[in-house]
Amino acid sequence: MRTFAAALLLSLAPAAFAAEDGGQTVFQDIVVKPGDTLSTISQAYLKDPTRWDEILKHNKMPARDPFVALPGMVIRVPVRLIKENLRAAKLVYRLNEVLFRKKETAAWSPAASNMELFRGDWLRTGKESKARVQFLTEDLLVLDASSMVELKPKNKNSDVELRGGGAYFGGGNSKVATPSLLITPKTKDTKYSVQVNERLDTRVKVIEGQTTVEAEGRKVDVNADQGIEVKLGEAPGVPIPADSLPDFPGRSADFADAIASLKGKSKMKVSLPPASAAPAVGAATGLGALKKELDRVSVGEPVSGYRLQAASDRAFTRMAVNRVFEVGAKMDLSRSLASGRYWVRFIPIDLLGGEGKPSAPKLYDFNPRSGFTPASGGAAPEAAAADPSRLVSLSRPAADETVASSSYRATGKVRGDDLSVTINGVTARVDEAGNFSGNVTLRPGANQIKIVVTDSAGATATVVRTVTYKP
């Protein structure tokens, strides 16, 4: 029965896919493990397992029977056939010298923008260089200068292995290993930095969310604004405030810039290509008068792209357009947006892929031929935003309370897109879901925590709680 099935597959498959050989084929290497057959590999890796015969066309096999165990070997499989979740990542940004190499080779080659990176590939940056990698899980990896990583290491319990240097991670799907520890994010919004020095010691600083750090059989949770250092061969100790954990020598400036950018305060100094090398952001077609607004939003902030949102209501609950485009990319909205009047805003996307604060909404008229023009006369689609006092809730302090620590973290959530928040006069970062937080240093005794919410029209609402610190 098995022989008959193999013969039937062989008789049907070749003619169906012979026409796809035109053009250059890109391959991913797959290492055959003991007991693997062509059938089991196809089931594990291919989007359509019946296309196992494609592998035969590109490899010298000991037999054409898909059920025969294969010897230990490396086989080449066309990338277009492989399941999306088994493709490691894409290099979406590079600055200066960035190199890559395959697991099975020793030679390093210059990396190309937007190139695909696969399981077992290595990436290395030179001095004054950076690289940004986007995973299919939407996690981000930003590799610092003079650093090296292996992506999706084979036969290892991690998604990224940092061998040296520094990196920043955003997202809660990827486990990261270094020579001295394993880092596992515990929340989807986790952002943190990692450094490995020449002695292979590791320092971790959590910017947002929470991670678990594991080494020598011991696990420790590290929360936002905390850090930890783990020496090679030792178990992790107790996390300490991130600000009191210095960066390894020679890397403090790079890490300060990257952490500021992850917090939505981008300060990266980037050598951009000459103006003639790529069109300006405003070259996007179909934007019309929005070009001036986009240029104004982008002043002084290095970005990789923007999210353009157009809606019939000022609260952006009924959006007609919600699209991302890269710097210099062309955007033609003539086929996707009907003529009419819309509220419009931009959200800058920094070099790490994080979205910043939306620009103030403005009212425009849109015509598929001329693009956007400022609205003149007539009624807006909807009245101004609601009173912000109905759009904020505090989770901490939910009520007056007494605490035993001088360090206090206030948290809450706003339910609106154009609301800003200050905590005791300090601006708090509001993420895409409306969550905000901020640290307050308490004095012994009663302390007032004042949260002020402001909408784009300048209307404010204030919530005050009393937190008593008893040492």
C-alpha cells in the first residue's frame, strides 16, 4: 500500500509544478534528523505537503520513495513552499556595515535591505552600525553596533541567541538566549535591552512589561524599570532599579539612545542617505495638502514610516483608512477612499518599529484626483471629543492607600485617541491601547498624586489620590 501511494504521488505531481521553475529560486536549508523521511519533512515544513516532489528536483536523494528514512544530510527546499511560521525574519533596516552568513557556511556576506533571514542564519554589525529585524510574530530585534546574533537557532530552546554586543527587543513572543542566561517575555508589550560583555556576562534592562531570566536552574522575574546582571556560570540574583545598573563600558550612549526611542522619545542619530537617493516622505501620491502636515510631524524625529488614519468621526471609531507606509514610499488612496470629508492624523513609526503619539486630528476634504485639501466651511462630521473625565480610569492608586516603599508606580487607562496624561506634572507615555504609567518618589507621610488628562482641544480633567508612605 505504501509503495502504491508513493507511485501514485510520483505519477501525478511533476506535471503540476514544472511550470514554476522560471526565474531564480530561493532556498532554505533543512537539516535531516534521525528518522526523518521526505514525507515527514514535507508534513512539518511545507504549506502543502503534497508538493514533496519539489524537494526531489533540487536534491540528490538516495531514493524517490517519500517514506524511506533519509541519511543525515542537509536538503534545499524552495522558500516559497515553506510554512510562513518557519521562516525566521526580515532585515527591515540597516545602517553602515551589516553582514550575514548561513549556519552551514563560514563566509560572511554584506546584508541587503529587506532580505529574508532564515532559521540558523547569523547577523553581525560593525562599528557605528545598526540593524533592525522584523519577525513574522511581529516581534522586533534591534542589533547594536559591534554585535552578533543567531536567528532561530536549530535544536535550541530560544528564538534568538545573542553571542556578543547589545540588542533591544520588542514584543512578547521570542525567547532570547545569551552565553549566561535565557530570557522569556511574560507580556505581549515587553521591551527590554540586553548586553553581553567580553567575559560573556549579561545585563538585562526591562523597559516595559515583564521578563523571566533563567540561569543555572534558577528563575527570576524582572519587571519594568528593573535590571539584572548575571555572570557566566552563576545563578541570577535579585533585580535592582534599572537606572542604578550601569551599561557595560563603551555602550552607554548607544543604549541610552535606543531606550529613549523605545519609550517614544527617539533620539537616535542616523546617517540618512542623500536626498537624491530616495524620494522625500511627502512624495507619497494622493496625499495632496497632507504633505505639509506630514513634513511638520516629521521634523526632528528619525522615523522609518507613518500610519495614516482617516475617519468620519473625530474619535476615529469609524475609520475609512488605516494604512502604514514607509519613508519615501508612494501611497495612492484614489482607489480605496471615496470623496468626502474626513478627520485625518499621522502616527510616526520610529526606527524600532514602535508607534509614537498621533498628530492632532485635522479636518480635510478628499477628492480622488486632487487628494486632500483643508476643509473650508460646512459642518464637521462630528462634534468635538467628549469630556475626558469620562475617558480615564485609575488602576493604581484606585483609591487612597498606604504603602511601605518610597517608590510608587501609578497606572491607568484612557479611552480615547487624543488624550494626553501627566502624573504630578510629568508627561506619561500612553500606548496604543490607552494604558499609561509613571513613577513617583514618595516622601514619608501623605503624598498627593495628581493625574491630569487633556484632550486635543485643551479641555482637562483632574483626578487626585492620596498615598501615604510609612517607612
